[in-house]
Amino acid sequence: GHYGLAEMRKPMTANYKKLLEEVKQLVNKSDPLRLLQQGAPSDEYDQEIAKILAHLHKCETVDELRRSVFTIFLESFGSTNAGSELDYQELASALYQLKARK
């Protein structure tokens, strides 16, 4: 089932919550599977966002981050829907810049 992000990690630090919001904005803006464009709810990617956040600090380069993000979407949505790894380049770059500012 789809769990809300709040249930996945309690208690959430203010810092974590802020970062989560920023990652969510980037992912939703990128809308990798065009689901939001098609009218999906804004929490559509919440599970993937939580996973991305968990991987964020482990990734040292944009390439690692792109591979990681792609893998997360691949596992959630399957290869037909997830597209190719290069489709996630822009999102990975944005996430990397966010990480670099922290």
C-alpha cells in the first residue's frame, strides 16, 4: 500500500522535513512518468521521494545519483514506464545541487 511520508519516519526532524519538501518539489516538478501531468495526486511519488532522500547522502556524483533515482523508479513502476536512465539526468543534477547546498 501507499504510506504517507509521515508514517514512514517518526519523529521527523525539522531539517529532514525541509529537505523532504525540497526533494518532493524537485521530483514533482520533474514528473518523471508524467503522472502528475495526467492528473495524479501530488503525493503520487511520495514513496520514491522517501527512498531518494535515503540515498541522497550516499551518492558522491551526479551519475551515481542518476543511477540511484532511475533504479528507484524502475523498481516502483517497471521498465516500460520508467523510461531510460538518461531521462533522469536533469532531476539528478537538481538533486545534486540541493545536496551540495546542505
